[in-house]
Amino acid sequence: MSDFTDNNAALSRNAESSDAPIGSRVNRRAFLAGMGLGGAAIALSPLHLGSVFERNAEEFLLCVGSFGAADAGTLHLLQIRRGKARVLSTQLSERPSALVRHPFQSLLYVANDVSLYRHLPRGTVETFAVERATGTLELVGRQPLSLSATRPRSLAVSHDGRSLLVAAFGGGAYNVLTIDESGLPSAPSTILKQVGRGGHPTEQASAHPSDILFHPRTALAIAADYGADRLDILDPDCEQPDPDNTIVTDRIPCIGGSGPSKIAMHPDGELFVVAHALRPALSAFRLSPEMKPVRVGYASLNEAPTAIGFSSQKDFIFAAHKRGGRQALLTAWKVDPQKGTLQGVSETALPASEIAAMHAVDSTLWIASDRGMIAVELHPETGTPRRSYRVSPIPDLRSMVLL
Amino acid sequence: MTVVVNRKDPRFDTLKRGHNARFPSSDAEAADRILLCSSPEEVAQALHKVVAAGLRPTVRSGGHCYEDFVSNNPHGALIDLSLYNTIGRDGEDGPYRVAPGAVLGDVYLALYKRYDLTLPAGSCFMVGAGGHISGGGYGFLSRLHGLTSDWVTGVDILTVDGKAKVIERRVDKDHDPDLLRACRGAGNGNFGIITSFCFDKLPPAPREVAQANLIFDWATMTEDRFTKVLTAYGDYWEGRGKDRDTWGLFTLMDITSKKRGHFGIYIQYCQPDGTAKDLSVLEEFLNRFDPFQPMLLQAHGSLISRRGPSIAGRKIQKGEQSLNHVREITVRPALDVTIGEGGSGSPTRGKYKSAYMKRTFTPAEASTIYRFYTSDQITAQNSVLSVDSYGGAINRPELANETAIAQRSSIMKLQWQCYWPDASGDQIHIEQLDKFFTDAYTGSHVDAHHQGTPWGERYEGCYMNYPDSDMLRYAYWPELYYGHEGLYPFLQHVKKKYDPNNVFHSSMSVQE
């Protein structure tokens, strides 16, 4: 049994104890108020966050989702041990485009990139129990999204584990799903229909929320809208919105026609980087004390980024680029966390055509690609890629999450 | 001033409902607020606020939508147009205008009293003009004058552009003609909020109409006899009923359970000049059913007849009363008939289906209908299959390319209806009605790729104003409602152009 498994078991036990971690017994606002913090832009304890995200870099579980022409959708539970991957089990899942885990329960949420569910135009979110003892996943529920919230592409769970945010790319909507005590998301408690367009006549004819994540130190979420060329700041704790009260606290326009598609948050929470897919670029944003994103860095790219991720050394960000029929490219960028400047430091060809997701664990970057799982060893001192190799041949990977 | 009714308002529980009491499906499915608007300006302001807040708007005129398109709108906003109900004319010789919140009864009265005109619309007095006209509404005068949407020459409509701005459009043949065409049959809940229907001209109101009923006794109705009655009815519309001199004839066959004792045909007729002086067309139709010895209406009265000879009017009788086979025709002022018995009752739970027929009934269809209505199924006892005559002026082929109603070859339109009082009946009635419908269109009379649906050589699909979400299970459901001649791709193009963000949507709205 890995150290991480022990950690998680401890977390699960804590969740049932009287000194439960964030959100397990009190609501998010009450918890934060109890910490002497208030308002939407309150800081969470880094110590607390650390306990959730700690992993043993030598051995851990990873789940990847695949779908393609020959595969309607599969989740693969992988055990990563000393740089090698072993498939523990697989489970059917319809077009798993995004994966996210509950912060302290052994549950995995899967966005199903579908346009119809039970004949109605809507996407869905599946919930799987992660059975660590047996190395299996068990489907425990499938929750439809709101009407027209089709093709969800991104998920985020609040720090207290009580809200699941869904970015529905196809239908141009955000859904907030309340997670009950058993970990199952309910019907959408908030539905936010997005309206917008961008400069690209076909790709951006309407809003397409494509990525969403929670800020690590506040209860706010940041989302990228690929179709509307903007970032949306959401406060899911807002009371049910009405015409005078919306959960969108801010909208930040991006460069016209740029297509903001991915967001990577610096672990400190003070800076985040946005990948633009249509006018290839990376933008760095800092958050003002009022939690308003201010663009501080920008780097244009030659090829469209398909995935981005910070290194575990924090001040490097990696971007994967699609290059037509050629091998995908991994570029490394040095980020000045204070100024937000981006400085390219290396380029590495990868044994794949398209990269869907990446996560850094210690000195290795784990990459989900159309040609399988790829490990990129990072130089322990410079943080730049040293060598890459395929660790699993599973094709058509579209999503990944570390468990 | 827009009236806002939220969940705390004592009016909310009443106003959240549609006419179909199944919706909202639950309290959680109801819209969180209802915005009652009294003018186009109020509608525009309300729509702007709703869109800016990221809420889904649904739009209600009369509230008679058969499915959940309007009343189910969790966390959303229901924009109610019922207080915006003006009927008039631009100047002395300008186009006629009908606001979406006007109910059909008021439309008939206003058009008649002010202009001596009418609209070939439906028979339910309380149905709102907004959904009815934009969805291709029809009624007793439609064989003579076409569909309501056939007469629409312009609409005022609010759309939402890609930047969330509400655009006020005055649409006609010279301005956004593609949107005009889309709103002439597919304008309900797809592209925007229609705030006014414009008609350059309207048909003259008829002076009088003749009415009659044919009642058939289930007790003597073998399957063979039943098949012959249906065939006689269908044959007429497939043959003689296509002749122009019959276009003033409209009939409605209501088939109900054997346990109700009888079923029948309601007939209404007026000549193209708006009178009912020469009833030879009507007599000819009635004669067709003499071999089946229809019963005297008064013996059974109110169950079948929604309109009829038991009321005052010029009466023409034929037959032997002693044999209980008397036939009675009543000629009445057309306005009395139009608004006299057109209430749609109190809200109740219901399920509906529809089919356009291009040919008469097959023995297989008749057999399915006979078996259902002579069975002990509870749904049979709670349902009625209405077989309306169709065609005539509706079937002018050129209208298929000018409007968004593709069905221009049908001779009958069928409406399956089932009603029940409470939620405990939902599952069984919805399932049994669906099975009945599916059985009717399963067999050699339907091509292999469309089994279970009214589509193919004999059929022309379904009617969007009688929406049936069960049809969503067929991947080709848009074909059922919009045909296969390119109308649906056209509507998709219009949708993308005028509602690029799909602000106006339902489970059966035009999709990408």
C-alpha cells in the first residue's frame, strides 16, 4: 500500500471526526469565518491544502480517460511506481473529457463530453468510487447537467468538497452541482447560461467555457471561455442568482480571437497562466487584492497549446503544442512569480501528436497523449526536460487526474 | 411596469403552472421567477436582464404548451406575455397586428368586430396567439384559408446577439426574410421573443357555418365495421376532399373508449363565400356514412359533441327519428361557433402525440386503434384520438418554401390525447399512450427505417405545436417535425445566425 493511500485513509477518517478538515461538517463560509477569514477572497491555510495534495512521488495512482474512433470511452486506473505504469483496472465511461477527485473522499468525478443524454440535449457527470484496496473504480452515479449544458470539458471541486463546477463547452454554460455527504453531486443548483462570441468567425460564434478551476486560497473559481475570449470569475457560494445577483463576480476580456482554452494556477495562488489556442500564446495574470485578474505577462507561440501545467518547482510552466502531423512539442517557460514574465527556456519533441493533459509529480511530468502516457524527466536543478519516454501505450487519452 | 413574481410571492404557485398540470415537473423544476410584461419595451428590458444574469429565459403566451418547454426552467426566468395582448392595425390601411399574449377568442372577436375579418386559427378560446401562430396553428377554417402562419407577413421579434445585446427586429420579406420564414411555423422558443405578428391581409370572416355530428355506437362496432368507418372517413379526404369545392368542409373524428358507448365525427362547413346556403358538399359527406347508421345525437348528447345541433340555429333534419337515425344540420352565425364552445378547461395532466397522414387508414392502423379502444386499458378510457381533416388551402406546395411548415401533402392530422388527474397516473398513461402510438406505426405500412413513427409514403411526420418528447428517442426526430427537404438545416442556419448562443432552448428546440 502506498504512502498516498495511507494519507487518503487518514483523511477519510478525519472527515468523520470532530476536528474534520475543511468543509466536512461546516459550510465553506462558516469554516472560513471560523479561521478568521471572511468574504469571497479569503485565504485558505496552505498547511491544509498541503495535506490534501501530498503524494509519494515514487508510487501513486493515476487515472486517465480515453476515447476515440474505436473507443467510446474508458477510464484506466494506473499505478505509477518508480517511473513505470501498470494498469490496475479499466472501467467504461462515456467520453471522459475531464477528471477531478474529491478533496478528501475516495471519489472521482468524470465529465462526459456528450451532447445528448437520454435523448435530451445535455451532458453528464459520472461519479466513481476509487477502490484502492482492489485497484478498481466503481460507478456510483451519473448526473445529468442542465438542458443545453452539452459537452462538458472541465470540472472543479470546491475545497470543502461540497460544490462541483462544470464548464459545458458545447452549450456555453456553467453548472454548479451541490455534492451531498455521500459525495454524489445533485441536480444543478446553479445554472449559468453564457452568452458571448469572439473574433474567430467559426470557432468563436458562441460562448464555449473550456476550463475551470478553484483558486487555491479563496472560494472563487476562475474559468476560461474559449468562445467568448474572456475569463470569468465565479463565486459559487453566491446565493441563487437572479437578474440582480449573479455568481459571476467579474469578466476579464482577453485578446480578441485568442481563444483562451486552458488555465494553470501557480500553487501559491497569486498568479495563473492562460493558454490561448486560436492566437497561440500564454498569458500570465496576477490577482489584485480585490481578486481581479490583471495580465502581467504574455508570450506568443508558434503553435497552439493544447495543455499546460506548472512544474512542482512552481516557477516553471510547461505547454504542449500540436504541430499538425508532426510530433507534439513541449515548451518550458520560466515564470517570474512576482512580475509574471514568461521566458522560454527549452523545447522538447514528444512521442505523440496531441497532448491532452499533464501533471508534474516531483521531478517527473506525466503526460496524457493520443499515443499513450508519457513521462518526462525533469532536470532536478534546472527544472527543464531531460528525457521523455512512453510508459503506457493506451491510445486516445483525453484526461488525467492524480489520485 | 414589469411585474416580478418570485417564489415568495403568493401568486407564484398559481402562475408557475402551465395548462398541462404535469409541468413544472416538480417545484425545483419551476422557474425561480416569472416576469409579467405588458409591452414590447418591458419584454426587451426583462430579456436583457435575464440574459445578462446568465439565466435561461422561457417564454409563455397562453401557457398551453403540451411539453415542458416553458414551465420547466430550473433556476431560470419565465417571461410571461399574457398581459401584452393588443389586437389592432397600423393606421387605417396598414397591416393588422396581434400581440403574442392575446388569446384566440379575443383575436376572433376583435378581428370580426373591428374589421369583419378572421384568422384560420384553433378552436380553443384561451390558447395564446404567441405559440399558436408561430408554430403553424390551424383550425376549422384552415382547409379553406390555410394555416395561421401562412398569413403572417412580418413579425417584431427580440433576438440576442453574440454580445448579449437584445436586438429589436422588425422582420418582413425585405428585412431578415430568413428569420421571417423560420417564424412562420417554427418560431416558438427557437430564435427569440416575438412581440407582434403582422398580417398584410386576413381572410374575411364567414357569415355562417353549418354544423352536424355523426355518432357511432360502439355496441354494434365490430373490428370490420370500425375499419370501414375509418376507411370511409380517410377515403373521403384522400379523394373527394381534395377538390376545391370541399375546402370549406372541416371535420373532427373523436375516437374514445368503447366504455364510453360511442364515438363520432363533428362536421363544420361553410362555402368559400362565407355562407352556408348550399349544403350539398356537407350532405355528400354525411351520406357517405349512411351505411353505418349513425345515431341520433340527442340520445347521447354532450359527451361527443363539443358543438352541435342541440343549440339554437336554423335546423335541417333528415331521416327517421323513430329509428334513431335522424340527421340534423344546424346553421349558425360563424362568430357564435368560433367563440361559443372554445374553452380549454382547467389545467389537467396530459400527454399528446401527433401524426400527419397523406393517405387513408390502413387495416393495420384501424385494427390497432380498434384493439386499443375496445381494451380494458385505463389509458384507453382516459384518452381520445382526434382525427382532423387537413389539406385544402394548406396544401399549396409553394408554401413549403415560404414558411417553416413542411407538411403540405397531408389530408388528415391526428392528435393523441390522454388526460388524468394526478401524478400517480403519469407513468402508466405516458407508457400506454406511447405504446399505442408506436404500435399504430409499426408494420408493413411503415418503411423499415421508420418503424414506430408516422413517416414515409403514407405519413408526413408530426406537428410541433403538439410536441411529443417521446419522439426524441428517434435520431431523425427533426425530420418528423420539419420534413426532409432541407427545412431543418435551414432552421439550424437561422438559429446560428440569430441566436448563436442558444439562449432560447428546450428539449425539442432547433439544435446544432
